Amino acid sequence: MSEPIAIKKDGQIYDLMTAQEMGIDGEEILYDNSEDALSVIRHSAAHLLAEAIKKLYPDAKFFVGPVVDEGFYYDFKTEAHISEEDLKDIEKTMKKLAGSKEKFEKYSITKTEALDRYKDDELKTAVLSNIPDENVSFYKQGEFEDLCRGPHVPNTKYLTNVKLTKVAGAYLGGDSSKEMLIRIYGVAFADKDSLKAYVTRMEEALKRDHRKLGNELKLFKFDDEVGAGLPIWLPNGATLRSKLEQLLFKAHKVRGYVPVRGPEMLKADLWRKSGHIQNYGENMYFTDIDEHQYGMKPMNCVGHIKVFESDIRSYRDLPIKYFEYGVVHRHEQSGVLHGLLRVREFTQDDAHIFCTEEQIEEQISDILEFVDSLMKTFNFEYTMELATKPEKAIGEDALWDKATEAIRSALENGSHEFGIDEGGGAFYGPKIDIKITDAIGRKWQCGTVQVDFNLPQRFDLEYVDEDNEKKQPVMIHRAILGSFERFVAILVEHFAGELPFEIAPVNVIIIPVKEEHLLYAKEVETALKALEIDVEINSKAESLNKRIRTSEKQKVPMILVLGDKEVEEKSVALRDRRERTQSEMSLKDFTNLIKEKQNGVSI
């Protein structure tokens, strides 16, 4: 059904009834899976969801039902308890309503009339309080109507390919001081095949869920007694992290970065001077010590500024590149915490480059080379977006324009493809956001590169130029992984737990067939440990097949089985899980193979 469902003109989408009412003639949006079409389809599907909920739970009151990246949701309240098991009935009701081909009809009334109509509905009153217009529009389909700006499909026949995905809790308007509402998420597509492909992808995502695999592989855990959003790294997870850190440490040193370390807690006056309290304070933790207020750092930049201030700087010193595996704390709402992907304490692979204006483009180009090298190491495809000045920001427009143009120039002159995220910048400067695509097509926000003229100005940072004049440096904020926590979660899901050899917590498991083969197993273990390989011996009193199955479940890259032949010939029987091969080779050849793997890994 490739018929029009909406009209687009000057970047604005209008449904057909609004376009006709306003005499708008523009580009037709057809009923397909394009971004514009899906935004209309999914917004309409949210209203269909609300209609189904109202039919099944007549006492329900509704807040908002927007389109989001992966679909749509609706926030509402009801006296009934709604769980995942109820989604099938709601979805079934939605499909029945869609089959009725109910028309979406639009009408408008004054805001005063709307407030009077909904005076007993605190959720609709809350919605209306955020609308500045004198007149408000409503959309009606069947027996359901709701306050809405649109746009919507002409009727519900376009909403047959819908799937509800989960139930969650959400504070009214995202404010934790207000009541908790029910939120139901869903997706919608223009055809059955796309919906089926999405469901298959989500089933695969469930198998790859880093929380499930993290538990099975004993990487990390969370504990209510410790606190929500505060991960505990188990030996396997800590080993994985350590290997990532070591790889990245070498990569930084080769590129001229020097390690520094700032405190995790700084006086609040510094955070006020930087603008963090005014623009980011709601995400910070504070405490009082010796009659002074302190703030736990949510970012590492102020500490690195203090390192820069520790000495007189010359233009000959620039660029200066500081890096730190900085532990930061952010006050995330409990409703958004999600395994390692969204936590309250995490470690950034953070760096700050202090340079001249003339050096900005070269430094950004070097950072993007670093990004590309790391992404290729882990077989990630990625995209970049230039994020511009947000509503909540510090600094003059002229500084923002200068910083934005510097980023744009570096991207364009380097022939890098990039999109634009209007208003998505940090409060102190525009940035490049790096989004990686995993093995099943999901996009993840990871690294960021930010050009900042504002913080150097606020802290009066200086260097002496070639004319012996004091000048202000530019500060480039940069994280490539984003955080070790988030990147580990993405790696685990990307590789479905089958982590690359170089970062796997255990590289090799040795399985002696019988007790008399244990002595040779320990000889092999010693040879591998000399190569700094993480190795274990499984000599439990279990059958050989069971020990092999156990090792495979641990997703260890290499399994060595040692029996009479291997002991006699000083060889190994290798099962390579990553290559999906089995082979026999001498111990010397195996250690050479390991050395090749080690030498072949660099970022």
C-alpha cells in the first residue's frame, strides 16, 4: 500500500486532513518504512494503544504518547495492575480496532475549554500546563480521543503491523518527586516482513543481553545492599576491563598523551565556576566537609584544567594531551538504570587536549584516526553527528560559532560523513557524537569529541605565544569508548559473549584427559603464563565430555585437550571456538600462534 499518508513541507510533517485544512501542498509521505512515514505511523499507533487500554481498563487516564527511536510509548495510570502478561490482550485489542478502519478526525477548542473539560484529570491538566497556545487540537478515532498536535495516518487500517514490547514505570514528566505512571512501549511498521525482522532481531538481542551473559560468564553483578547503578566487577569482568585498559593505555602513549589523575571530589565553588552546578547540578552528588560543600565529579575536565594550571605554558608546549581513566558519578533516575549501559558510577577513557586555535583541525583529525583504529580492532561500523548549541548553555554565541565551525571544517576536510544533531551539544561546547552499529544492527552512543572555548575563558587559562603575549588555549574534550562500563556491555552483546582472544577474561582452558596427564597440563600452563596468557586447568572429577561442554559454555576462545599422544609428542589438541576449528600441533607451534595473536593486536 504505497499511498500517501502525510505531507511534508519546509521540514514540517502535516497529516492529510491538516494539509487540506491549511491548503498546504508539499512532498507526499508514502505509507512505507521511511523515517518520516514511521514517525506518523508510530505516533498513530500510540493513540491506538491508548484506545485499547481505555477499552480494557475504563478508569485509565493518559499523559503523553510520543514517538521514540525504537518505536513509541504511552504513559498512563489505572487502578489495575498491568504486567508483561497483559500485553498480548492489549495487542489483540489493538489489532481488532485497527481492523475496524476507524478514521482519525481532528478538531480544536480553546485551552480554557480544554482545562474546564479536564479539570478532574490531573494528567491532562499537566499536559495542558505546558502548552502556550490559546487553541489546542484533539484527535479522535472510534470512541477514543486525546489532546494532540498530530500528525496521524488517515485511519487505523494503516496500523496492523504493531507489536508491544514491554511495560515499565515512569515518573510524571520525568520528575521523581511526582507520581509513578505505567509506560507501555511498542513498535509499528508498514509491512509484516519488517515487523517480523524486528521481532527476530529483538529475540537475538535478548539472547545477547549483557546482563544475562554477564551473569553466566561471571563478569559483574549488582547488589541492592550496595546500591542501584553501582556495578561490582567480578574477577572475570575485572580481567576483561584490565585488558581493555592496557590496550588503550599503549594506544594513548603512542599518540603523545600523558597520564594524569584528578580527585573524585572537588569543592563546589570550582563546579560553580565551571558552570556545572548551574547547568548539570541535578545530575551531581554533593556533600559537606569542614563547612565546605564538595561535589563528586560527573566529568574529569576541571581536574585536568587544574593540571594545566600547574605550570607556565608556552606555545612550544602545545598541544598538551592529558588522559585519565576517570571514575565519575552521575545522579541517574532509577527508572533509566540498565545494567552496565546506564549506571551511577562509571569510568571514562577521558582525555583533554589543550591547543591553539590553529591546531584544532589537526587534533580533531588525529582523534578521528584514533577512533577509526579502535572501531576496526573490534569490527564495529560507526557514524558521526555534529551536535550544536543546546538551549541550556554557557558562553557567547561567537565562541559557539567558532567552535562549531572548527569541528565542521575538520570533518569536511577529512572527508568524513556526518549528520547534524541540532541542539545536542554539551552545555560548554559543540561536539562530535560517535555512534557504533553492533552485529545485529543496533546503534549505540559511545565516544564524543567536544571543542570548548568556554571553560578556558572561565578559568583564565593562558599560554605564552611566540610574541611573548598571553593567549587563551582551546580545550578539546575527548572520550572514545565513552565509558568502560558501557563499552563492555556493547562488546558483550556485539560478540554474544564470544569475546575476542585479546580481551577474553580466560584465553585458554586446558583439559587433561586423565589424572596422569595433569603434570604435562601444568607444564603447558607455565609456558602460557610466561606469555602473560590467562589460562585455567579443568581437572575436575567429571567426564571429559562434560568438562569440554562446561568450557564451551564459558565461551573461552581456546580449549586444549591433553591425552597420552599429546604428552608423548609434547603437542596439544586445540579446539578454537573463534575459528570454529579443531587441530593438532606441537606445543612450540601453539606458543608461536599465541605470540602472533599478541603481536597482531594494537589500536
